[in-house]
Amino acid sequence: MKYFKWYEGDRIYFSPINPDDYEIYTKWVNDPAVTEGVGMRNKVFSLQNERKALEKMSESSDNFAIILK
């Protein structure tokens, strides 16, 4: 996984979204404990659909990943 420091703090930094991270994102969005407060609890996301979503999001400079140092 490649990340590029865009904005850096003491414990985290922002990086452009990496579509290659689709497996971990899919795990997160299918975890009820993670999605309970964001209204996605009853949806199931596939690896293929999550990869497509990340590819689309990575095309915009308005989206970023939060990376723990």
C-alpha cells in the first residue's frame, strides 16, 4: 500500500485514497460496529463494488484516507 503524506499531525496523516485498499475498506463497511452510526448497518458491500467506489473516490482531490503513523 502506497501512501503520500498530504497533511500531517502527531499521530496521523492524510493521504490520497488508494483503491488497492478495497479489501480492508470492504471489511470495515460490512462491520456493524463500524457502520452503526452512519446509516449503512443493513447494507452488504462486495469487494468488487467497494473497489469501484474507491477508484471513483480516488479521482477527486476532495477525498482522502486517514493513516495512523
